[in-house]
Amino acid sequence: MLFDIRPKENRKDLYDREKEIEMIKDSVQRKAWMAVLGMKRVGKTSIVNVSVNETNSIALSLNLMRIYDPRRRNYPKSSFTNLFLESINSTIKKYTLSGKVLRVVSNILGIDESSFIDFNIVKIRARLKKFRNEDIGFVIREMDELAKDNGKNLVIIFDEAQELAKVNGINFSSVFHDIYDYCKNTTIIFTGSMIGILEKVLKNIEYEKPFFGRYIRRIYLQRFDREASKDFLIKGFEEEGVRISDEVLEDALNKFDGVPGWLTFFGSECSFSLKHGKAIKVEDIVKMAIKEVKEEARNFILSTQSKERYSATILALERLGGKGELKQVTKVASTLLGEEVPEPRIYDILNRLLGYGFIEKQAEEYSLLRDLPNRVGVIEAASELIKGV
């Protein structure tokens, strides 16, 4: 279903993206490592899932948002190793794999195989310290061999991979070097919505020894244009067997500005209302989306060293009509705070907001995102966190 709000697995449930799917499939077949990049809710996870499912592959997926905490600057090594082992466990179950990989992991942890299959938290967490950096590569080499023996590729997906930079105690360049050199049947896919942050992570991997010289292919996903957005909604409502007025349709197109996640959410909620005889309230759907962004932005701002300056920078963009150059933003932010904020400091704040996907930049001009939920959500978060404005 086009309006299924969960990540898609089959192409029939995904709208368009034929070009990107074929690029990912071709990269997997060539064993080329890649990064799939795009703003939040643009559909990265769905596109990667669909693409990998159409290749002859075993997928090992690590959703790093499982360890994400905006209040923390770093994560302990155990956070990643626990996630890694959970993902190995899920892959073994999904593809009914057992044998050597299961024995290897169980032996490293010093537990019986049934405890790992059942993922006995008490036994596993108590032994996470036994899991060394080299064990990560060792287990992946075993997975690579297992996939090869079954006539398949191994695809490892690091979802929201920018979080790797926060993990203490693991030299990922060394881990990736080991995989690149010894796992000839393996492709790695990095995804990320915090594009600026993930680009730094990828460059550090590419240029840091011992991985130096290896190239990671980039595939960028854009939001839908207005024509595609309208076609997506029309086809989705036809699939649901309901009809909406042109007025409601145009209202949604204006408010959600081509962001697939918002369009899907709108289509799902709207279809539910129509099927159950409830009045369609687009504003209520928008408010739910705004609330989600507001919480994300609030958590991010609170994780910074100066919630007032970050909030003032966002509000300065609002008061400039949604966009402005560095000097303009610095001047307005300083006025809002009642203090002279150094321009280099505002520059750092703007680029961090950019890196985390809360604003955009074209040429020398920074701007709030165009869709209503993202735009209003960050403004409301900033408004609540700044004093006296």
C-alpha cells in the first residue's frame, strides 16, 4: 500500500524511485559501497529495503537510531556491540541461518547457542566486554562466507550512520578496512538524514588509514516535485478506494511540499477518516506532524551548549522571512538576545543546524525548510527555549 507509514519492502508499495532503485541494485551487484543520503522522511529506508530485496542478498541491517540520544555526545562501545549482536541474531532468524556463525558468536561471548538465539539479555549484556573490535570483523567474515556458500551477496546496512562517530572504543576505519579487504562478497550501505554530519563521517573513513583510498559512492534522494506529489496522492487514494476534493488535495500539496513521509502520513490519516465517516481535518494532521518535528528540534537544541543562541539563530531566520545570509542572521540573532554574538559563532551554529538537517542552504543563503511541519516545528521549539523573546 502506498499509504503504509511503515518502511516499504516491496516495489509495488513504493512510488516511483525507479532510477535510485536501479542504482542501488547495480552497486550491490558490483560490490560497490555506497551512501544513500536525503532529508528526514524522504524514504531512504524504504528505497534501500526494496532495492536489496530485489537482489540475491542476505541483509544485515543495523538501525543506529536505536542507540540515538541527542543529549549524549558519545555512546559506550557496549551500545554498538549490543545492537550489532541483536542485528546478527535477527538476520540468523530471518534467513534461517545457523551453524558456524551461531557457534562463533556464542563462543566469543562464552554462552550456549540457545541463549544467543533467544537473545538472553542477562547473559549477553554481562559478556559484552568480551566482544573485541576484531570480533566484529571476524563475525562479518563468517557471514560473508555463509552468504557465499548459499550463492548470495551479503549487504550490511548502517541506517543513520552518522551515529557511528559518537561510538567510543571502536576503530571503524580498521573494521571497514578489514571488511573491504577480506569480505569480497559484501557490500556496505550507509544511510543518513543528517547529511552534513554523515558526509564528515564518510570522508573520515575514506581518508583515514588504513581505509585510505577507498571510495564510497553517493546516491542522493530528493523530495517529490509538485506533479509527482499530486500523482502519488491520487494513486494512493485510488488504491484506498476513497476520494478527496481538489481543494483538500491542493491544501496538502502546499503544506507538505513534496516530503514523502508527510504525504504518506496525510494519505493514511485522511483515508482512515473517509472510510469511517469522520470529517477530514487537514490542520489536525499538520499539527501531529509539527509536534513530531518540534520534539526532535527541542531535543537537539537542548543537547547543545547554548540553547538560547541556537534558538535565536532559528528565530532570526524566521524574522528574515525564512532565509538570510550570515551577516543578516547574526545581526537579528544579536538583537533578539540583547548581546553582540560573534559572527563566527553564528556561522558554526548555522552549519550545525544545516548538518543535522534542520535548515537548508543555497549559495550564501541559509533557509528554513519549506514544508510546514519542519518549518513550524523548529520555530515552535526555538520559541519555547529562548528567554524573553
